[in-house]
Amino acid sequence: MRLSDDSASGALLVRAYTTGELRVGDAVIRSSCLLRADRPVTQWRPQTLNEITPEDLQAILALEPEIVVLGSGSKQRFPNARLLSELLTRGVGCEVMDTGAACRTYNVLASEQRRVVAALLLHDD
């Protein structure tokens, strides 16, 4: 599914998403990743929602987001509440949705020049 033309805003946007694969700019990504408007982190350790640990959140926080859009795989599933509270207690908002919806939401927020990080899981448990 084609998502966005990334030439207009100057932000790094998701151009297409299918289960197990993202196209970001000219790159094809086939594992979990973090995206910020100015750079991708193409190697994010957890591959499924159940693998996310508090240590994995440090990579997200290092990107200094105001909001995190967590793509949980093919269906919307929520991580442990303890993990969400790690972000919320630091003043970082978090929205959880299926990865396709997370890609679309990230594109909108990044195009609006918001400090958004997409944490995208491409595989299900």
C-alpha cells in the first residue's frame, strides 16, 4: 500500500507498508525500526510486541520525541502498562495502533513538523 510522497515536506516518510516490509525513502526495511523525521534507526532490537523491554525504550527516548506512535504489528495490541508508563512519566505521549495505521499517523505528524518517533514492529508474536 502506497502511503505518501516524501518530497513535499522534507521529512523522512513511509512511502509504502506491507506486512514485514517498509519503504522509507529509497530504503527497504524488513525488521523493527524507529523513525524520526530526520533519520531512521533501522535496527531496533525487539521484533515483536512481547519482546519490548524498558531498555528498548531508551533508544526511543534518545530521539527526544514529544509523541511516540507504536505500531504493534498486523493488529492493535497494547504493551505492558509498565512500559507505557515509562514514556508517560517522562512527559512523552504514546499512541498504540497496528503498524499500517502507525505509518500513516507518523507521516501526518512528521509532515506537521511534530517531534514524533514511530516505533514500528513488522512482525507479530
